[in-house]
Amino acid sequence: MPKAYMPQANREQTVAKTRSTVDIDQYLPLTPVAFEILLAVAEEERHGYAIMQDIEDATEGAMRLNPGTLYRAIGRLVDAGLLEELPAREAPDLEDARRRYYAPTPLGKRVAEAEARRLAAQVAAARSKKLLRRA
Amino acid sequence: MAHHTSSPSVAVAVAWYALLLRAYPVSFRRQYGTQMTEVFEDRCGSARRRHGRSAVAASCLAAVGEVLVNASKEHIGALRRTRHTTTPQPRKSSARIAEAALTDVRFALRTFAKNPIFAVVAMLTLCLGIGANSAIFTVVNGVLLRPLPYDRPEDLVAVAHTAPGLGYSRLPQAPATYLTYRDENRVFEAFGAWSRSRVSVTGSGDPELVDAVWITEDVLSALRVQPSIGHGFATATMADVPGGVILSHGYWQRRFGGDAAVIGRTVQLNLVSWEIVGVMPEDFRFLHYEPSLYLPNYIPADAGSIRSFDYQGIARLRPGVSLDEANRDVARMIPLTAEFPWATAADLDEWRFGPDVHPLKADVVGDVGTVLWVLFGMFGLVLLIACANVANLFFVRAEARQREIAVRTAMGASRGRIARQFLAESVVLGLFAGVAGLGLAQVGVRLLVHLAPANLPRLDEITIDPAVLLFTVGVSLFAGLVFGLFPVLHYGNPNVVTALKEGGRGSSVGRQTHRLRTALAVTQLALALVLLIGSGLMIRSFRALKSVDPGFDRPQEVLTLRLAIPRREILRGQEGAVPITEQILRRLAEVPGVTSVGAASGLPMEGATNTNSIQVEDFPIDGSQAMPVRYYKAIAGDYFAAMEIPLLAGRSITWDDIYQRRPVGVVTENFAREYWGNPALALGKRIRHNATDAWREIVGVVGNVHDRGVDEDAPSVMYWPMAVENFAGFDLWVRRSMSYVIRTARPNPSSLLPEVRQAVWSVNPNLPLANVRTLDDLVAGSLSRTSFTLVMLGIAATVAVFLGTVGIYGVISYIVAQRTKEIGVRMALGAQQSDVRRMVLRHGAAIGAGGVIIGLAAAVGLTRVMSALLFGVRPADPVTYAAGAASVAVVSLLACYIPARRAAAVDPLEALRWE
């Protein structure tokens, strides 16, 4: 059967620009890509390619980002004040001084936590409805 | 880490990605472009290590889609952000349009993602058309459109003359005209004269012969350029020889290592010390030449008697002066030149001597304009063919989506909304193809520059610049709209009821579509035929040029080189050049494998020619008549034997003639026929250049030579000994700079070079060799414009025929698929396989015939613009037309053969059950 055309709802989240407000909820829900990026840099700062590989490993290849998607997402996170680009590295012992490293801002950490809690709540809800069985 | 691996394939991929990144908004690219490229490089590196080079290629292809999706999203995002930040009260309509465009583009991208093969095939086809057009446009832009690299280039003009009475369409400056215009003009801000030559540089390092330009003091001020180091020529020292010399930036770097202390040092030119006074700026180019040295060209007033057009005139118009006014002013000054004893008013009248002031750019560009515009037009046709193919693809898809569209219409989508969706798809596809085409163009431009004739001017100015980008975007949009419009016009308003009915097909829309698609296939074949005929005409021209007897034989066996004997090397005055030349020729003749050697002041097709007036004793002219002007050359050794120019009567010039200064000469057959009607009758007759010369006896007549290129008539030429007395105003005239011709039995004359060098340097180690090449190279150079056009048109025609074949194949296959049921019925009712095959082939033949008829008619009109490029063949050459038409007919029948066989193989039971 042919599918009827349904206008695509605009799923993009308009990201508020005012950083003074600390209403975490306005950042939620995060897009999957944004959440994965924040997860990837949660424990240590990483550069773009490392973020990409980390996400690919963490999702067992289910999420393969290309440079465009990755950096657009990074750009939005930076603009929203959730992620920051660290100044160019000078320590030569780090693997590559030339690269740009990213780390979450304090706000970014809190938003990631809030997102994780939100997802956990959803998972719990799914379990209570027997959609998901305990491992 | 991965990014340290820099295999060539990865490097290419990274360059490709960097090009693709241009699709992103500038701000985004600036911020993340480098990092994205690095990440892409890492990923390609690891893909290459794991899966080899094909994985890198796959990454490149995938990157196209990725970048286009993300870049368009980013553009839209940027658009929104500006809307949010800069206009708090957003203008409703623009916001709505942006929103709607976003939805359309997204939807288009999603449909492509669902049907990637369709998208890739359509994109590659278009990419081919757009890329080829961008490449050609890059050349057209660099050579023809971009202004000359000087200040206010539109005010720069070349000042020349017309002289139809002398048989010249364009004559440059003689001393008298230069002196007159310099002092009397009212329209030029600066007026100068220049000429090219070569000088030998000796002293430090190897001796070398370099290109030099002699310029009067006003040439640089007309161009508004001054040396970046040092200064230009001072008026007071113009006449000094030796005087000052200005180096080009490149030569300064090469010979002097860019040493700024070079000013004031001396350089040995023709074994005389000249003082270096300046270095030109790095980006300066003298018109389309690249001379190493600029020397002062001083034309004294007493040179005003010399009737020789040796200088090119260059001027800058005063602000507000038009070309017309400049021409009128030169016309006013022409009679004033008769003040000098070079010509009488009657001469000027007889010559019909007139002004020819034209834009300097016309001189720089030369006659390649026609070639490039023709190629540009022809590749435009290729793009149209590609568009027709993609339009066909869109038709097929639109047909398949008829029901989807009907549903959307039924649900309330307006006709405009659906049309917009179709157009969004085609325009997005066009832009995709444009970006890919730009990549193709970069490769194509390199190929073009490589193939281009050596005399194509401004080659180094051919680059992809914003104009090219703009052009590509324009062409992509145009292409997207052209093929997008066809389905829109036909499916924009579907019949909802028929479309929704199960199995609903064969409606009137279908038949109309068949007609349109057939028309597209016919157009494609017609355009392909035009291109085929165009390249056919070039092939015929090339063959005609090849078959022209240049006047000499077996040029591939002859090595040529240029030697100039510096004045200082010569003992006992300039006649010392004669024994040195003789020694060199004798040593060259002793080289094993050499059969004969000779020398001449200029070789055929070398572009170096001398002209002078002549008087013939048997045909005196009175003062009121103009003296005819003819080519002349000075020769030595066995020149005619080495060139294999046949001796028709009498004898050649001997060393005895040269040493004894005998007043003798040899003329070409057409010269002899012009005056005496027969070569033998010319022997013993006497000619001279002007009234003060000694009369010279014609002792031999030789065959005509196509001196100005095989595509031009052979001029009449007089050959003089290399040393003559009482000649053209000189007591003694000796050629010191000559081209040597060495004929050898060896299969590869260039292999002689080490021994030839040894032979020359055994006579004098200070002599630089220049222009070493075979005589064949000179002939090939004369054919280069034709062969370049031929190759380019050949490429265009090949692509066109290929796309046209795909087009007709697509249409016929589609029709067969549509008619499977009908064919099944026919066969069930007793039609034979051969009947079915014939039916399909007949359909294909009809399309082919339509294409041929329209193509022939179009070719008659379009090939006329090529007439300037043709030689020995008319634009309406019946053989070429017939061959082209036959090829298109055969190709279209072949293209239909496969679908015809498929139709004949239809199993009636299967076909009927299928429904």
C-alpha cells in the first residue's frame, strides 16, 4: 500500500541562548547524538576523531557519525554552552598537540546527568510495563 | 595515529573533502573545517588500512551526500539563527518560505536516500555535463573574460595599421610612425614601442640564450608598472649601448638567487657588459610573453627612413578617449609620417595605409577566441543532452510516484505544493551534481591546460575563481530547473481517480509522457549528431592540414637549433661570423649519421620572418607606385638539401658566393612565376631591396614553402647569402643569429644532441644553443590549434553520443516494459518473435530518423560558426554529414536491439498472468 504523505513535524529543538537561566529542563530531551557526545567526553576530554570512535564503540557500531554530523552537533552544544573547546594543547606527552579537545562545561555535565535520569526513568517505566526484562 | 599516514589516495580524498566543505556556511567552515578535514583524513586512513584503496573511494562518494545534507541543514540553521537574533519580529512571508524550503529540501533528501541508485545515476550524468562546462568556462574565463592584469586595463590599446594595398591586414610600427605618433598624438597618455629578441647571457654559469623585450621608455608607464627594485630606464640614457637592463623577477631569482644587491652589477649580454638597473615585480607579465630581460629600445630620428615594421605599438588612452577617437587621431597623423623619408604621400595612398587601434587584450588573446567559444557552445550542448537524460529518469520516477502524488492531492496538497516538491528535488540534485562537477572541473582544467596548444595565451591565469564558482552554481540551478520542469508540467496535476485505481495506467497522461520522452530522445540524438558533425569537420580539417605539402620533406628526420654568435666572439669585424658558421656547419656534418646541414636566418613556421620592399630590374616602377614587400631570409651551407626543399632551376648559394660577396640570390617558385611565368626564365634576372642596393642576380629557383604555417598560403621568399654587401642601407650585412637544420638518417634526431653540442662547442665553447627541436615539432606547432580543437570536440562528441545512446535505450526499454501486456496479447494471437522485434526496432528507427533529420538541420546552422577553424573543408561538407548521420542511425538501432530482443522473448502466458 502506498504511504500517505505526512508533513514532517519539526523535531529540532530550539536551543535557548541565555546562559544565565539554569532551567535544565529547557535543554531536554537531548538529541541522541548530543547525548552520546556528552557521554564520550564525560570522563576525559577528547578530540573529534576520538569522540567519533568512542561513540561507535559504545553503541557497538549502531551510531556511526560522519564529520559533518559530529561537528554540527558539537557546534550546537558549544553554542548552547554545554560543551567547550579547550585551548590548543601544549603538553607534548599528549598524543597530538595539534588537535582541538572538547570537555563538558559544568552546565553540560548537569544537563547530561538530567538526560540520563530522564532516560533511566523511561527505562524504569518500560520495565514496569514489562516492555523490558531485567538482565 | 591515523593522520600520520599520508598515502596518495588519502591525500586526494582529503583534497576532495576540503573542496566539498565549501558547501558549508563560511562561519561554520572557519570554525570546524580544519578539524572536520582531520577527522575525515583519520577515517580514510583507517579505511584504507583495513579495506584498501576502494574503501577510500567509497568514503569520498559517501562524503558527497553527507556534506550536502549537513551543509544544507547548517545553512538553514544559520538562516534561522539570524532570523531569531536580528529580527525579533520576523517577517512572516520570508520565514514561511525558509521553513517551506527546509521541508522541501529535507523531503527531497529523504527520497534520494530511499532510492540511492536513481540519485547516483542522475547525479553522475549531470556531474559529467556540469563538470565539463565548468572546465571549459574556467578556460574561457581565464583567457577571454578576465581583464588583463594591469591598472585600468580597459584603457590599454595596441596601435597598428591596416595596409590592404600591400596585402597586410595588420602592420605594426615603423620608426617613422612611432616617432610621429609619440610626438604628435592628442589621445594617448603614454605611447611606446617594443619588440622581442633573444640575447645570449655569458659570464657566471653556462652560457644561455634568453628571451628579451626591447621597450621604449613609455612602455612601462603605459602599463603603469615600475620595477619593484631599482628603477626604470632614464630618458637620458636610453640611447646608450650598452646601457641599463631590467631583469624579470623569475630571471632574477633563477640567475641571481634573488639577491637584492644585484642593482648596479653588470651582466654580459652578447659579450658586452650591461648594468642591471631594476627588477620587475613578481606578478608582472609582459602581455603573454615571459621575457627574462627588458632592454632599452631607442629609436633615433635618423631611423625614420627605414621602411620596416619592426615594433609593436602600445598605448594608454587618456581618460575618456574612445577607440574611435584614437583611430581618428592616428588617421590624422598618418600623413604627417611622410615628413620622414620612409614613404611618400603617394606610397601611403597606394598602400591604403590606415589606423588600427584596438584593445590590447585582443592582441594578447589572439585568435583562440573562436576556438574557445565554439568549444564552450559545444559543451553546452553536452549539458543539454545530460539534462534530457536526467529528465527522462525523473519521468520514470514520477510515473512510479503517480499514486503517491494522487494521494497527496487527495489529501489536499495544492498543485503548487507538489510542483515545488518536484523542483526542490531536481534543484537539490542539480546542486549536488554542481559540487561534484566542480571537482571534475578541477581535474578537467588540468587536462585542458596540458592539452592546450603551447601558444594558448594566459595559460597560467587559468584557475577556478569566484566567477567559475558562480557559473557552476548558475549552471547547476539551470540544469536543475530544466529537467525538473518537465515532470512538473506533466504530473503536477494528476488525475486522482485513474491514478488511484488499481492497475491504473495507459491513461492519456501516459501517452502524452511517451510523446514528450520520445521528443527528448530525438533532441538528444539531434544534439549528439551536431557534435559528431562538428568533430568530424575538425578531423577532416586536420587531415587536410596534414596532407598539405609544407614544401619540405620528412621533417621528422631533421633536428633544428638556434645559435647566435656574439659580436665580441668575432675577430676582424662582423665578417668573422662567416668562418665560424662554416666551421660549425662542417663539424656538424662530420657527426656520424648526419646527412646534410645548413642554416637560415629563420625557419618555416618559426614565426621569425623579415620583410622588405623589392625592386625588379625588368619591371621598373615609377615614384607614384608603391614598392611591393616580400619575405627574405639569409642562408648558409646546404640549407635546401638539409630541408629537402627542391631546387627547380639553377643552383643554390655556395660558400664561394658568401666569401666572395657575390651579388646573387635564390627565389621561390611563386616569385619567379609572378614576374616571369616560369622558374627557368627567372635565372639571370636581377632584383634588389631599394634604390641604394646593388642589383642581385637570381641564380636559382626553389620550391614554395608554407612559411607562415600549413593553413596559410606559401609566401614568396628571397634567399640571400648570409653575408652581403651594399644591402638594405648597410655596407656589409652579416647574419650572426641563425637557425641550424641537421638532417640525419637516425630514427630519433634528438639523440644527436650531445654530439651536436660537442661539435658546436669544439668551435667555440661560449655559444649557447637554443630552441632545440625537430622540424616536425615546428609543423606540429602549426597544427596545434586544430589538434586541440579536434581532441576537445572529440571528447564532447563521445560523451554526447554515449548519453544519447543511453537516452534512446532508456526510452525504448521503458516503452517495451510498458507494453509487455500488449506484446503478450499479440503473441498469444499469433504474432511471431520477428514481428515483435521489428515493431520495437521500427519505433527506435523512427526516433533515430527524427534525431538525424533535426540534427542535420541544426548542424547546418551551428557549424557555420566553426568556419574560421576549418581548413580544406566546407562547414556543410556532405561526407561528414552523411557519416555523422549514419553513425547516429546505427547507434540508435543498436541501442534498441537489446530491448527489441527482450520484447521478442516475452512469454505470452507469463505476460498475461503478470497482470
